[in-house]
Amino acid sequence: MATITKKDLIDQISTETGYRRSDVKHTIQAFLDHVTTELGKGNRLEFRDFGVFEVRDRAARVAQNPKTLERVQVPSRRTVKFKIGRKMREALDNGEVVNAPVVEVRAQADTLADLRR
């Protein structure tokens, strides 16, 4: 199993769509920034068929250092829970490779670019 980095995704998307690498990089970074901001506000993010990101509060607890067996107080904190979507679950269960239709993505992106002008 390989580790895919953000750079790898940017390169793959740039190659598949024909968009400049810098445009893809800015778009992905903007997306990630918005996801982080919305989760920071406590909002739930739902991407149909992909999954749902939710902020959860974890209660304070007492843990134990396994080396020294000393009791340690762990403070409460917020964390993010991801619940997998239906199509992703099916793809993982069946070992399928899901390919986004590049033609549709380009057509939508070109339309949005025209609207901005």
C-alpha cells in the first residue's frame, strides 16, 4: 500500500484534466482551507457518496503511562470523525477503482470560468 501525498494528487489531477499544476494546487489548497475552517466552526461537512466529516467532543479522562504506570490526566478535546459514504464503501469492499469523468469536470470548470469573466 502506497502513501499518496497532496503533491501526488495535484500532479495526477493536473495530468488528467490538462489544467496547470499551479491552478490545481491553489484549488485543492483552497478546498482544504475551507474544510478546516468549517470544521473549526463546528460545522458538519457532507459530501454525498464520499462521506461526512463531523466534529466530536472527547471527554476528559485519566490515562496510564504504560512505561511508568503513572496516572495521567488527559484533557477534553475536539476531534474530527469521518463516516464513509455509500459509493466509497462499495468501492473499497469490491476493490473497484473509481474514475471521475474528466470531460464533465472540464466542462463544468470551463463554465465556471466563463461566469467569472
